[in-house]
Amino acid sequence: MYKAVDPKVDFAKQEEGILKFWEENDTFKKSISQREGAEDYVFYDGPPFATGLPHFGHFIPSTIKDIIPRYQTMKGKKVDRRFGWDCHGLPVENLIEKELGLNSKHEIEAYGVANFNDKCRASVLRYTAEWRKTITRMGRWVDFDRDYKTMNPDFMESIWWVAKTLWDKGLIYEGKYILPYCPRCSTVLSTHELAQGYKEVQDPAITIRFKITRAPAAFSDPDMTNGKTYFLAWTTTPWTLPSNEGLCMGPDIDYVKILDKESGDYYILAESRLSSYYKDEKDYEVIYKRKGADFIGAKYEPLFPYFANLAVNEDGSDGAFRMFNADYVSTEDGTGIVHIAPAFGEDDSKVFQGTGIPAMEPIDAECKFTAEVSDYQGRFVKECDKDIMDRLKKEGKLVKREQIKHQYPHCWRCSSPLIYRGIGSWFVRVADHHDSLLKANSQIKWQPAHIKDGRFGKWLAGARDWAISRNRYWGNPIPIWKCDECGKSVCVGSREELKNLSGVYLDDLHKQFADKVTFKCSCCGNGTMRRIPEVFDCWFESGSMPYAQQHYPFENKEYFESHFPADFISEGLDQTRGWFYTLTVLGSHIFDKPAFKNCIVNGLVLASDGRKMSKSLRNYTDPVEAINKFGADALRLFLTHSAVVKADDLRYSDDGVREVIKSIILPLWNSYSFFVQYANIDGVTCTGHEFDDKLPSNPLDRWILSVAQKMVKDVTAALDDYDLSAAIDPWLSFIDQINNWYIRRNRRRFWKSGSDSDKMEAYGALYSALKTFTLTAAPFIPFLTETMWQNLKTPEDKESVHLMDYPVYNEKFRDEKLEFQMASVQKAVSMGRSLRNQFNIKNRQPLSAVALVTRDAEEKKVLQEMEDTIAEELNVKKVIFHEREDELVEYSAKANFRVLGKQLGGKMKLAAAEIAKLSNDQIAAILDGQALSISVDGQDVDLTSENVIVERREKEDLKVVNEGTLTVGLETKITDDLKREGYARDLVRGIQNNRKESGFDITDRITLQVSGDAELKEAFEQFKDFIAGETLASSAQWSDSISGGFNADADDKTWTAKIEKA
């Protein structure tokens, strides 16, 4: 006997029981230990920060990272799954700063770096228990007990080894570049971090006039220095104007000098930008037009006095405040002239290279103006925008002031707007190694495939050198010591190496300990080697996790080298510029390999309104609450059977999860319940060996075994291709096939009394199908499949479905001819039902006939053999086969203008008229693929189904649909007899629903009383035996009135009925 199945199951509560079963039986550990000695399948888990709780952004990759390892484990491999924690970096520091009320770096240093880092260490794992509980509840199997932490000394030491390896290859260097910088955190960000923090903001967009003091040498214009001629430049960063040192034009852009008629002043700007400044051409006069290259060397009066001394270089050559040229200048906005502050823009800095002009950077570590800009000293630069604009307006230098809405980078952790500035930093060389990175990328299988040469490939092809240093505290110290006398630098690759140099062995490598270690310089002999103050970018640590989690090369050297790269990783699309990138850079630089072979990239889960999920907006259900409400399986299936596993966005909604339960999980549960219920009634227990020696005799049984094997084959192929969406589709289709075809077509075989061989084969086939499904779908819906397995397993089976081997495709059970036959019938039935739906004719209403026409001889043969099935499924009295489609419809033809227009041009109208005259027979010939041509103004035109559009008009009382080779016509005229039978079937449905609601067992016999109007009475008398047989009524009586009964709708009429156990 099987355990009875609850038809009103609470899936979420049931899952909690399965979690307890797994825990009590150590099922996860067993799934790994039983594969000891088997081939390893290497999986890397990207480390999240434990400073917050898991959200939907973690749920989708966590589900993917559960499915693939479960599948590979069932395929016989040993899959170690270690969770990891990203412990260092700004997320932790920002949290502690808020808790301690610290607002700047100097406040942290006053508090004490050691004290600050101790606070960070104490807080970094505060939410690990919640993470473990939530990740486990969603059904993910991952080892939290052996988790790696980026703050552990062994992990940190391996990162020192990574740095030393890069150093020895000449791939780490110190440089100064214009980089995005966070004023709040007082540290640089790497370019790949920028993508995580863009926000739409409104900034000022202003046009300033610069008075020309010297004309260019390229042409003569004595009036240019008349005190009334100006260059017009545009900027969205007014705070950089006190640091202006030059202007820049595009060399090939056309510029004009104009007379502004209202003011009498002369302006120079790009010709194509005039319309943005003057609505009416009468308001100005063009004096001349010249290329930007002609204006090189023109000088202008500084806007501000702060750096006026830079106008002449020390050697007497031209200094700042002159016109330059660069190709990056465009005319998309502004004036076509840009102002240059070389300390605050990468392009600006390049223009000034080699000029001898110093790049002035009058701001401190927190981006506040220094004493060099005395009027704004001590103020955050962006807060000075308004005062600077007001001053320029007062001085007559502000020409136009607007607001611009644009995307601007913000710090991905503290949300402060970033400032581009010249920063000394340590870099990993990337820009000169694009070929090796692309070579590594070429060896990776991406899912979806377009990521390889699209988003990721393009990012690699344009990647710049990677800024790996951070001017912060809680991180892995960069192990570079520099001599305070001669400047000699050394990179230390291990604790033992540091001990050999200094005599000090560090048990803890964090900044407050490493900074105390000094040693004598071996180069000059006089200086002291001191560690540089920076720590590593936490992305450098996560990119090093393949080595560091193994404490490579200090331990596990042989194992790591034989198991690198990893077989699989998965994270979100944003990681193409994050973890995927840093893994690839380091793997390529150190081993000339990618760090991973296969990667599934997921998209973003959005709120139902299409916006980002936001705690403040409260626009989404808490994921833990969703699991407790719907169950993890439903949520997993909703997420993975969507475009989000193809790197596209998904809008989450509770209704979407409810639909998964309604359309997928409940139908599966009903199929499983059906088997258990009837097997228990008949006392049947299946062994799983019913068809070891011979196949079942009933075609439906052979068919369900065949499509089960097709499912196994298709799912396996998709999972081997890392295509989760394609892997789910086959078993969703199988649920539909088993529930809406196999069981429905076989109900009477299970209902009949006795246990003949036919009935036993039906049980065996259904059992085999359910068990095959359970094994196939186990990686996706681990709870539901475990529940089913616990009830369906035999003594020879393992205790958990997740300890079993994945099913292997068995050709013996495959019958593709039978599948084609059943698919042909299902197609005909589906088309017939679509006609019923289209014309609002319910399936319970019998109809007189269905007509079928097919141009495929094999299809026709199959349909004729399955005539009874088609009649029963479509609830029609007979099936009529016609030879020609025009026996059901009348054809008309129209020219396909899109196709024929290219061929006929001006003759198209004549061709259309000829095609409209085609007869039924001619159109039928075209549909059959026969050759037919017409002459159009002396030009022969071959007609095909491609260039002719065929329209069908149904004959009276016939509703017709065509799909490919098959046409189905439904006779829709309902006779009185058919109507009465429809009433009877409505009554049967009402009785069956009432039996279920009343808690009757499916084998219970009943007594039945029925009441209604005269027409219903006539239907009852005519179909009494049918009603009694379908409802297990031992007696069925008509009553003129019934009390305490229930109603059953029958079109515009209502039955009243009452049932009792017999």
C-alpha cells in the first residue's frame, strides 16, 4: 500500500518535512560521500557579502547553482559545494562607519585603524545564520560548515601569492590616471565597478564665454582681440571651472565666428550648434567659418585668478589658457568647444600630456577645495556649483544656464556621486593583454551564447588596466614594501617570505599588523622598507577565490592544478564586469587559461511594475514570505522557467507563482494522486520491473513509456548544454501528456473492476512514467520529487531520489512511429477544441460530427486508425474523412504583395487581378504543391503557397481551422437530442464535484434524486442509465422537488440534485 495523497496539500508545509528528512538522514553529505573516488565536477561559488539578508537577486543564481550540481551528482560525479563569504571592503566599512557615527577617513584614523578593523571583523558575519536558514529553505544544497572567508589568514596569504606572481611577470605597476573616486569613502573605484552605481540625476549644463586675448597663427583676424570676441564652451561640471587650464575644439569640425546683434559681441562656436543658441537666424550674422584646426594656439583670459600664473611655462613657452584640438570633441550637445581641467578628466589629461603644463588639482581626499581655491576652501566641490554659476553670471561670463537629466556614476555602496580625478594607484596590466583575455574567453561556454562575443567579449576587448588598490582599512593589505630612502619596492608572496625578510611571522595579515612590519632595504642599505598604505580591491580577492579557497600553492597544489579551471559557475549579468571579469583576468594572467569552462548568466528580477525591487517602495513580496506561502519548488520553477535564466529581466509577481502551482505543480500532484488512489483501491504495488522482458500490449502504455524516454533524452541534452529553460520544457510537456492524455484516455481501464493483465499493465506504465519523471525533474523541484519518491520507491531503491543516478535514455522503450501517431491525433483534437473555444461551445456539449482533411497520407492513415479516440475526445458522434479541403470550405486567393512586388514591380496590380480570379481547383492545386503559372503582361509567373495568400470561407453550420497539412471542420448545429445529452453531461459534472466536496470516496456507491424543468426531465429520462453509470448511482430517481440538495448549471437551465451514500 502507498501512503494516501492529500488532495488539499500545503506544499510549503510539506517541504519543511522534507528538509527535516534530509537533515536527519544527512542526505546532502551522503550524496557527496557516495561518489568518493568518482570524477570530480568543480564548482566555484561567488562570495556574497554577509552584511545584509538574501533577496531575490540571490535567489535566482542560488537556484541555478543548486540545479546543475544536483544534476551532475546524479550523473555520478563528486560535486564539492563550498559556500563563501566576501568579508572585506567598503560594504562592511560603510556599515561600521554608520554604527560608530564616523563620517570621514580622518575620523576613522582618529578612532584607530586597529579598533575600526576589529569592529569590522566582529560584524562581518552577523547575518550568516539567516543566510544559511534561507538558502537551505529554498532547497539549495551547499556546504556552510566548510565555507571559505576572504578574511581568513590562509585565504589572504594565497592572494599575496597571486600578487607576487603578477609582480614577477611585470603585470603590477604603480601609476597615476584619471579614475572614478568616491569622496565619501576617499578611495578610487575600478572601471568595472562603475556599472553597479549609475543613477539618473539632474545636473547644471552651462555655457561660458572666454575672452580671446591672442588670435591663432593659422589665419589673420585682428578683431579677434578687440575685447568683444569670445569662445563659447559648455560644461556639466561647473565646479571644475576654477581649475580650467584650456579649451578644446575638434580639428575637423566647422566653427563660425558670429556677431550677436543684440549685444554687439562676437562669439565663436560650432556651426551645427547655432540653432541651440538662436531661434531666429536674424539674431546673428556669420562673419566667417573655419575648421577647428585653424584655432590652435589662440589664447584667452582665465575665468578665475587662482592659476593665472600657468599662462607661461617656466621655459617661457606657451602655457595654459589656450586652444587645443582633440578628436573626442563632438557636436552632439553644447557648443562644440569643451573646457579642459586636466586633473579631472581622462580625455582632458591626455590633451595636456607633453605640454609641460601642470595639472592643478585643488581638492583634498574628501573632494573639498583646498586653500589654492580660497573662495571655496573647505567645501565639497559639487556643493559649490551654484555659487560658481552665480559668480560667473555676475561677472558677465555666463551665457546660458540649463538643467540636464543624465546617467551619472555613484559609489555602488555609499551612493555618493563619484568624482573623476588624478589618482596614484596600483594597477594590473590589462590593456596590453586583450588577446590573451579573448583567447581565454573563447574556451568558455556561455549560456546564453551571445554573452561570449557580446557583452563580455566586448568588455574584454576594450578593458583598461585594473586599479586594484584602495585607500581604505578593512581589506587585504597589498604586500608591497617600499624603501623610504631609495624608493626600491618588493612584493612579498607569503608569510614565510615576510619572515625571512623581517624576522616577523604574521598570524593575522590585516593592515594594523602588516603595517608594523619593517625591514632594512637590501638595495641602498640605509633605508627602511615600509608597506605601502593601500589594501586590495575586494574584487581582486573574489577573483582569486579559486586559488585562495584551496590555500594554493601552500596546500592542495596537486589537486588544484589537476582541477583547474572549474567546470561551472553562475551569477547575474552585472558580473560580466565584476566577478566573471576578475576571474578571467587572473586566470589568464597566471595560468593562461580561463578560470571556468561553463557559465550560466541570469538577468535581473524586477518588481511586478517593472521597476527595481525596493525596500522603501515596498513593491515586492519578501522572498522568505513567498516561500512560506507558495513553497520553494513553485518559486524555483517560476524563476528558472523564464527569460531570467537567459540573462533577460523577469518581473516577479505572486500571481506568476500561483500560476505555476495551478498549471504545473497541481496537475503533477493530481497525476501522482490518481495513481496512488487507484493502486491502493486495487491493492497494487508496482516493482518497476513490469516491462523488463516485454513491452506492454496497449498502445497508450507503450506511448507513455516512449515519451518518458524522449523527456529523459531532451532534458539530459539541455542540461548538458546548460540550457535550463530548454531542460524544463520537456518535463512540463510530459506533465501535460500524462495528465491530460494518458490518464484521461485510460480512466476506464483503472475504473473497471478486477485486475486483469491489461489493468496491471496500465498501473505498471503509469508507475514507470511517474518514477522516471521524479528522477528527471529532481534537480529542479527537489522537494516535490522527494515527496513522490518516498512513496513510490521500492526496497531496492536508495532512500532519497537525490542519491539515485540520473535516468539514462533507453532506446528499448522508444517508439517514434507511435509518438507520431499520437501527436497526429492530439493535433486534430487540439484543433477541434480550439474551434469549440472560439465559438463558445463547451466540451461537454456533444456535436454530431467532425470532418478531417489531410494532404499527408501517413497522417490520414493514423487518424483513421484512431477514429474512436478522436470522436471521444471531441465529444462528437462520428468522424468524417474528406479527400479535399474544398468539401469543407470555399477558397479565395489574394496576391502576396510583399513577395510578388519585388518580382513584378509595376505589373503587380495586373497580377493581383489574375490571382483573384483563381478557381477552387486551381487554389487547391497550389496548396498541394502542384505547378501553376499565370501570364502577366507577357511575363510568366509561377504561383506557390509563398506568393499567394489563401483565404478559407466556411460552409453553413461548419466551423473550420487549418494548420499545415490538416484541416478540421466541426459541425456546430446542435439538435434537440444533442442538447439533452449536453444537459445530462452537465448534471454528471455537478454530481462528481459534489461527491468530491462531500468527501465521498471514489468507490462509494450513491443514491441520486434529481429535479428540474420539463426539458431537463426529458433529458434525465433519456440518459438515466448513462448518468447512473458515470456517477456510481445504484438508484437514480426523478423528484418534482428536492430539499437540501445542490444545483448544477446546464446552459441557461439549472438541475437540482441530492446524493447520499448507498
